[in-house]
Amino acid sequence: MGYMPYTVSVGAELSKLTSYCRDPKNLVKTLNDLRNDKLSLPQCLTNAKARDAVVKHFAVHWLGYDPTTMKPQPAFDPANPNTTGWWSEWYGDAEGVLRETMIRAVEVALGLDPGMGPAAATRCWPMMFTWTCGSPMLQGWVSWCNFDATNNNGDESGTGGVVNVIFSTPGNGQPLWATPQSPGAGATAPDYDVNPTQVTGPYGLLVIGEDDMDVRQPGSQVFKHVGNQAIPSPWPDFFHTYGDALVTVSPAEVEGGVLEAGNVFP
């Protein structure tokens, strides 16, 4: 959950979390830890055997912990409104929102009503995790599809189901690419592909859009060509995307994409 040049990303850590949550034992352990208010979210992540660097990154940048003392963020001071972690222009209870999001998502995956003990689990649906940025606050979104449910035609679409978890956050001050194409390190990575001719493997992420951009800065009447580089700062007040054809990109994992074979946590 690091650098995010796309407005929607997955990346290595969320891919690993997807893999970790395929095991019912992991889900039960995680749910018990999340429901234990004596354990912080970084401690829950440590219990899941995440690397120390990942735990610190999550605590400091996502939750606002002090990087030296590793204490939670101080109370909000309206006279000196510091942000939570690296989120742009936002302070809030990131730890509480993310904890409740994960609890709700795991309960759905295990077929539990809210607060029900994990011993009553009736299933272990796969969970998919996505991160999207650009909203004014941090929120969690949990959705699911029961493939066994009868549709409007009276048919069942399959066996089991899937849980989708979206972490919606403010920006983190890093520039975003102007088009789906990467001008950065991801463009030379072996898992990067422009206009892929086939889709293989059990996992994947595609970004579709126009392949060129012009922008107008606040106070200006002139449009500046950005191409496929990073969107400039200050934030433009008008965006014009165009191109001879749409482009479909399979981003490199290092820039928020997904390895076709998935990833393993920790």
C-alpha cells in the first residue's frame, strides 16, 4: 500500500492480503484480533506475520502514528489542524474506520451476522481488496455477491460467492498519471502491458482510458499539454483527455497493478 499513481490500485500488499484471506483459519484469527480492542491495528498486522517495514508504513502513513515513538496520532487541534498520516487535508479516525471495515468484510466472508462468533462460520468466500484515492475522507466499502442466490430469471449463477473490499482515501500528495500509460518505472517492468492481447492467470487489473491530456491551471485561459506524465500541481481546474484510440493497460505491481499469479502474505 505504497506509491499510488493511479486513482484505483491494488499493488503488492493488497494482493498479499487477498491471498492471506483465502484460508479460513487466517480469517478466524484475524476476526478475533480485530474484535479485541486491546490490540491496535498494527499489532493485528504483526500477528498476521506482516513484515516490520509494512507494519510501520501502515501505522505511520495510513493511521498517523508517530514514526519515532509509534504512538497513535494526537487529538485534533482546530488551531493547528495536522493531517492524519500522509492523507491530504484530512484528519480522522483512520484506525477505527479500517478496523470496522475489515470486521464487517470478514463477517460476510464467513457467513456471520454482526458480532456472531467465528465458530458459527458457514463458508469462506474469497475476498478482493482495492484502494481508490481522491475522496475528501477515508471510508471503507464492503460489497459481496452470493453466486448461489436465485436471479430474476430463476437461475443460479454458480457456487459460493465473493466479497469486495474498497478502501477509499484522500490523496497522499503523490502525483497521479494523466493517462493509463505509465511514464515511470512500471513501464519497463515485466508485468506491465499496454493493450494486452490475452488475459491469463487467476488475478489481474486493467486500466482503460484515453492516452493524452491537456490541462488548464487555475487563473489561466491556456491549456498545457501533459501527455501521459503526472498531473501537475497546483491541481488544474479543467482536464481535457483525448487521443486517436483508447488504451488498455495492465499496470505493473510496483505501481498498483496485480501479478497474474497473485501474491503471498506475508
